[in-house]
Amino acid sequence: MKFLSYILLFIIKSLITIGDLTIYLLRIIVLLPKRIFKWIKSVLASLTKVFLSSFAIAGNLLVESVNLAFSPFKIFGKVKLKFPKRSPREKKKKVKKIKIFPFSTFWIKIRYLLAGSVLSSIFVFMPLLFFIFIQDLPSPRTLVLQDSALTTKIYDRNGQVLYQIYATQNRTAVPLSDIPKTLQQATISIEDKDFYRNPGFDIQAIIRSVIANISGKPIQGGSTITQQLIKSELLTPQVSIGRKIKEIILAFWAEKIYTKSQILEMYLNEIPYGGSAWGIEAASQTYFGKHARELNLSESSFLAGLPNAPTDYSPYGENPDLWKKRQKEVLSKMQEQGYISMSERENAGKKELTFLPRRNSIHAPHFVMYVKDLLIKRYGLAMVERGGLTVKTTLDLKTQDSAEKVVKN
């Protein structure tokens, strides 16, 4: 207990000292211009005095010279220039201050204590807490080193997919150059219209979402594309102020490390599009059975609207027509931001989309399972389910299907 009292006393004395020094420095800052002005004034007064004295001496010498030159005529007589001396300023009598309150020193100490506490909080404790806070943050540099699960694909000899192997996330990474511009623009339009201008977060969007959420309007996220990438890859989906602060700090940090193109590429390859489809290539294959580079404007606008709520906007969900409303919203945003014209918007909105049935088909199952077992024995289960292997076999699927029909008949 005694030790704690010593520590508390030491902290209080330290805060008083800090406040004392701060107020002393502030006094110096306030009084310094006044003292400089006073010094300049005294220097000018001295220079004026010297100038006047020199002028008086020169005048007296001139008069003496004239008198000597015209001494027979006594024109001037003796003349001396004199300047009245300034009377010295009366010294002000110092009046001793009468202490009205006997505890004035106590209140001064309290003032110093408060000043020291405020300044210590701003310049010492808050930076220290911030430093401790960021120590637990993951580094955005690990985004490119993330061990993202990639799907292993088994093909027949002609390039036909026989089976896709993955643990929980069906994902195939593709470069940004293989993603259509229309899909990039659609994503930016609906998710983060100021993506190329903001520093990783949007203060106006955050304030707007907070006001909307408090007022009971439909929930708005207010997160930029960079923030969504950080939340998906480095943080948990827990909704809290602390996580939001971490998200903003890491998003700003990531913007200093990566270019906008790199961030957009990572986002489109990492974000979930519903079900087991993670990333735009897997989503394109799942919904349309084609590569991402082959997507048109209508398909791109549909896929761009999914990440906000994949389950709600899925054509396989409880509201199979809700995706159309979301697609029109995406196309409207694209037109507002100048990416497409009115006619392009209308044509894309009218175009019918054909979705593949929801399944993970397997062709030649016995052969495929035999190949899978060989892969697991050679590379291990983790590599097979997450490594993104591309396996081309000697099987000809057409010949296999024909043989199976002959056996059945």
C-alpha cells in the first residue's frame, strides 16, 4: 500500500512539473515578442540620443569656427547649442500584492496538475496507447502472401473439366488484365465510386452510414474496396468500433504499400460471390460456365452486385428475382458515373441471363477418385484441396461416355 502511495505521489508530482514547465514555456512565448519590441525601442532611443548629441557638437564647432573667422567684427558672439536634458522617469513604487485567499498556492498547483494531465494525455499517453493498439494489427504486406485456398482441377485429354477439388472455397486467381473493364467499372461504381481518389477510407461515407443507421434507414456499410479487402483477409467479421478503427488504419496503410490496380486485383480474386465461389473467376464459372475474361456487360453488372449480399441476390436463393433489381441499380450507377451510355444501360438491363444449374458435377467418377487418391498420396490432402493444381489426364471424356452407354445398353 505504501509503495502504491509513493507511485501515485510520483505521478502527481510529474504531472505538476509537466504543467509547470508548459506554463513557463507559454509565458516565454507570450512575453518574447514584447521583450524584443522593448529591446528594439531602447536601441532606437540610444541611436537617437547619439545622433542628437553628435548634431549638437557639430553645431557648436560650426559656431566657434565662424566666430574665429570673423572675430574682428564680433558678428555672432559666443553661441552654444544646448538641448534640454530629459528628466529621469520617476520610479514606480512597487505595491505588494495582498493575498486574499490563503490557499492560492494550492489552486496554482491544481492548475498545473490539470495542465500537465491534459498535455500528458495528448502527447504521452494517447501516442503510447496508439502504439500499443497497432502492435496487435496484422501487416497489410501479408496480403500478397496470404495462403488463399485455390481449387484443384482435373481435366481430360481435351481440356474438359472432369472434377474440381476444394475444401470450402472454390477459387481460381486471375490477373487484372484478364478481368473485363466493364466488370472493374461496375464493381467500383456500386462499391466505391471514389476508389481512385480516396486514401483507403471515405470519411463522408462513414459519417453518412452512421447517420443513416442511427436514423433507422436501411443499413449502410460505408466501407471502401480497400476496407472490404482488409476485413475479408486480415480481420474478423465482428461488428465493433475497435474493428472499424483497425480496418481504417490498415486500409490507409495498405494504400501506401500497393497501387490501386493491385488492390482491385486482390479484391476481385478474394471476395466471396456466394456459395463456395470465391473470386471472380470461380463466380463466372459457377454462374455462367465461362471464364471471367468472356463476361459481357449484363453478366458483369450482375456479378458486381453480388458481394454486398451474396445470399440475398443469388439466383439460387429464396428470392431468385431480387438479383434483377440489384443489377439495374449497378447499371444505373455506371451510367451516372459516365462508364456507360443510356442505350448500353437499357440493352444490358433487358438482356436475359442464363444461369448454370447449381451443382458440382463429376465425370468418370471412378477414374477421377483414383486420380485424386494418387494426388493425395504424392502431395498431401492440404495441397490437393488448397494448392490450385491443374491435372491433365489421358482420359477422353467423349469416348468414356460412349463406352458407358454401350455397357448400359
